[in-house]
Amino acid sequence: MPSGPDDRPLTTNVSLTDVSLIDVSLADISQDQGSQDQVSQNQDAPQAGKTTDRKSSVPDAPSVTPADANNPNDQFGKQPKRILWVIPNYRAVSANTHLPPLTFKGELWLATQDTFDYSYFILVAGLAGIDMAGKSEPAFGQGAEGFGKYYWHNFVDGGIENYMTEAIVPVVTREDPRYYTMGEGGFVKRTGYAVSRLFITKTNSGKSTFNLSEIVGAGAAAGIGNTYYPAQSNPWVKTYQRWGTQVGLDGVFNMLKEFWPDINHAVFHGKY
């Protein structure tokens, strides 16, 4: 049915009204979207500033502190392999040093180094000369033949003692045959420490214990010596003498090990 003349203006007005409403709605949506974008930017700005002012979102690289080559803690009590480039110092451990326990193979090698080092042959010659001068074994005689007898007896005495105190007994008692340097303190304190190491040592677990390796090992070596010394000598007296000599020598070398780093630093300026 066709519309009358009065209906057309109404239809046109409604259509224009609808279009106006659509335009208004689109404008509102556009304005709301702009407002949201502005709010979002305003919220992001403080976050960025917060990251800059406080902490970065990226973790910092770990700082590396360079090692101090002149650190005195790395210098005192430092033990060389040899004293004056001659005397073997394989058993000495530098101050403040913790080492894993030796294996039986390592202990055997330690005793072998001490026994067959070239300097040991020189030491034995000196001991043989002292014994011959004192006529400690009259049956050996004098001269070259007597010196030879004194020499090989002293060599075997020391060799057996090295293996007994540094390898055989330690593997049984689970003791560490090495000398751990104290490295600091007064003369009396450190001397007492060096001498006490004849009677106190470390176990493989790091605990202190009576030094069976030294006392029993040196005594066993002295007892074995009775099998190759002249029978006319009083075996008990000679056994105690050899036992005491070996323990005493180890005490002297302990003191030398303890104070050598200081002597080397003060006299030789660390050259040895």
C-alpha cells in the first residue's frame, strides 16, 4: 500500500535521526578509544621510569673480583720442592693448604723420592763419616773399607725408616705422613709445633692422632737393622740408638721445613 504524503517526511526524519545517532555513537567510541590509549600511555610511562630508577628488568652480569697477586696469605708458609735446590722437601705441605689423602702408591712414591734422591746419598756420606769418627761400630774398622761399611748400613737404615714411616705403617693406620706447615706465630710456638709433629699427625680424614707412623715405623726400622748389624754389638742398645737417631733427624728436618719459607723470604728473597 503506497504511503500518503504525510508519511514521507516522517520516514525521512527517522532515517536522518538514525544516521545522526550512528555518527554520535562512532564519535563516542573513537573518543573512548583515544582516552584508553592515553591512559595506557600514562600508565606505561611510570613503569618505564620505575624500571630505570630502581632495577633493570635484565639481570646484571656477575661482578668479577681480580685475584690479588701480592696477597700475603698466598706467600707465607709456601713450601718449595727442594730447600736450597738440594735438600728434598717432598713431604712438606704449604701453610693453609688442605690436600686429599695419599694413596698407597703415592706413599710408596714419596718414600722412594726421599730414599733415592741424589741429596740423600750426600747426607748418608756425612752420617757415615760421623759414625766412623766416633767408632760407633768397631767391627767395621777404619779407612775406605770401614767407611764403605758405615755408608751402606746408614743408607739401609734410612731407607727402611723412610718406607716404614711414609708408606708401610701409614697405610695400616690411615695416617698422613706429610708435614703440614704452621707458617705463622712466634719462634717458640712454631718450634714446639714442629717437634710435636713427631708425636701428633693427621689421619686421612683430617683429625689429629698419635703419630704411630713415626714412632712405630722408626722403631720397626731400627729393629730390622739388628738382622744386618754385627752380632757382637749389644742389640738393644744399638736398636735404641738407631731409633732415637732416626726420630731426632726427622725432628730436625721438621724444624727446617717449618722455618725455611721465612729464611728463604728474608735472606734469599724467595729465590729458593
